[in-house]
Amino acid sequence: MSLNPPDPRALARQARRLAKLGETPWLAQILAARMAERLDWIKLDAQTVVLWQGLLGGGQAALRARYPQAEILWAEPDAAEAAQRLLRAPWWQPWKRSADRVLAPEALSPGGAQMLWASLGLLGQAEPDALFRRWAQALAPQGYLLFSTLGPDSFKELRALYAREGWGAATPAWIDLHDLGDALLKAGFADPVMDQERLTLTWADGETLWRELAALGGNLAPDRHAGLRTPRWKRRWLAAATEQLQQSDGRLALTLEFVCGHALRAEPRVPGEASVSLSSLKDQLAKRRKP
């Protein structure tokens, strides 16, 4: 799978900034809650759950509510220390210490989990195929993957605004859900199901929009404007956003394409085993019966 990947230096800076917050960013909290609604579809009884990038993606409370007895392993590529601080109980309330554990992704036992949760786990990934293979390796056969990301229509109004003003790219490229289904099959998953919904987020004014977008960690587009912006440019941004993003009710709006996917880790193939469809067998029998 190929796409226009984010700037790796900007991605690293974003991870450091968000890790310092010590909490899940506001947008990830909203989308993790929507993804958690799909947990009711899963009949799997998971003893070990991998929470991929839990600090930045969210979802821990929903997983603990759904699987109260499960071992939850936080696989944190970029925010291990911050996640450990989040799980640490105050010394005066030792009973609040979480039973969850934080691990580096490479420390996960191959095939050790029955479920892997990755809310927004694909965002910022230059090699989604490699990440899917990594997730498959962490799951037992018939283990369940539930993940989400943003689709290509996300923040399309902001991208159009930047294009009209000549400000460079506003966002990196996001992957189409049809490509994700093909990549899951290639990585060793079975029965992938992708769905998407479009959400409209609104803000009272441009200053609030600016502040909340900045809280997400910055622009990762490789072809974004090079160099620092000025206070004068920010005033232009606020004026353009107010003019071009305003709805009839006066609020500023952006579209979000929320893509959610789930799949099962396929059973390993037995060496020498062949797979033949029933229709193919019927055709072969029919040919043999012909005089």
C-alpha cells in the first residue's frame, strides 16, 4: 500500500507533545467512545487484550468495562512513561493502582492475545502493511482486531481553505477504507469488515477551533508550509476560517470521516494443505461424468 506519508520528524514531535499531556487528546476520546459501541458485537471472551497506543488513542475504560477479568497490556511505541504515570496510583490511595501493564510493542508475546484494540492506531503510519502484520503477530489464531482511523474526507473543508489561500497542505493523506480491507487480508487476517461514518464537528468561533486543532499536536503533512508562522498569519487564518467554515447558525464546521475496521486473525495454514471451493469440486465432478 502506498500513500503520501507524514513527515517523520513532525510525527516524532507530535508524539512527544501529546505524551507530555498525560491524557488522551479530545478528538481521540470522542472517536474511542464511538468505536467502543462496536464492542457489543464481539462475543469473544478475551483473557488478554492488547491496547495499542492507549494513551494517545484511548479506550481503556471501555475495554475494562467489557472485559473486567482480562489482562490489559498497553503497547506504547511513543508514550510508555506517560502511560505508566497514568496507571500509577497516588501513594495515599494504593487501592487505585491499575492492574494493567505497559509494554514496548516488541515485548508482546507472539500469539498471546485474544483481542487487539487500536483506536486511531493507523494515524501517522508510513507503512500500514507492516503495522497490520505486527498486529497479526500479537494475536492468537481467531483473535480479534478492532481498529479505527480517519478517512480521506476528514477535514476536507480545512484542506480546501488552505488550497485557496496557498498555504500548503493542511493534513497528510489518509487511507481509503477499501485499501485497508485488502491490506488486512494480505497481512493474515480473515473476514475483514470496514465501515465508515461522517461526523460534523462544530466550534463557536475561530479562536476555539484554532486552539483545539493545535491541541491535536500539529500538522504532519510532508508538503505543509515550511518555516514558522507569524501572529499576522494567525489573524489571517482566523478571518479565513470564520468566512469559509461558517454555517448558517454561525458556528464553524469541519467534516470527519471516521473509519472503523475489524477482522479475525486467520488460522495458520497447514504445510501441503490445499483449499478448493465447493463450486470448483462440483465442476470437476460434472466434467468426469460426461461421456
